[in-house]
Amino acid sequence: MGWGLRPKSKKRLDEEAERERVKREVRTRDGNECCVRARRLQTGVRCSGPKDVHEIIPRSAWKAGYLVPDNCIVICRAHHDWVDHNPDDAHDLGLHGYSWERPS
């Protein structure tokens, strides 16, 4: 008997396809440019690295939020790391949200 990974469920495959659609939509909307740089937000971090689609309200606080384009922005890896390590400062800039701020 093998110990390989189980095949992905249809639900999981559908969510992955939807996530890819959301990421394309967000990249198009944001011009695939780091929103921190585009909005000239001051973080003390230089824009660098690949561009990520970032969830403002993280998945740990809103599981379905990664499938909502209005909850996502494009940011570079350096700013993504900064947001992860500075959630309160990032919140003040609109780059991070809390579970109670999600739309109903």
C-alpha cells in the first residue's frame, strides 16, 4: 500500500480555479504594480521582489476572503513581508485588516 497524497477534491479544484481567476482580476485591476509603491505609502521598505496577490484580511481571519477581489491587492514581496511583520502599521495604511472588518 502506497503512502502517496490523496487526489484533490472537486471542491478544492474549483477553489483553486476561482483563486487563479481572482488573482488575474486583481493583477489586471492593479496593473500588476505594487500598491504600496503606486499609492506612495511610507513603510521605510524599498519595493523589491516578485509581485504577490495579498489578502488584506488574511485567510486565518476570513477563510473565503482570498476569493474576494476587493479583499486583495498586488504588493511586492518586500512589502508583503513588511505587512506580515507590522500588522498594526499596515492596518493604518489599509494593507491589513482584522476579522471584524470583513463585509457581511
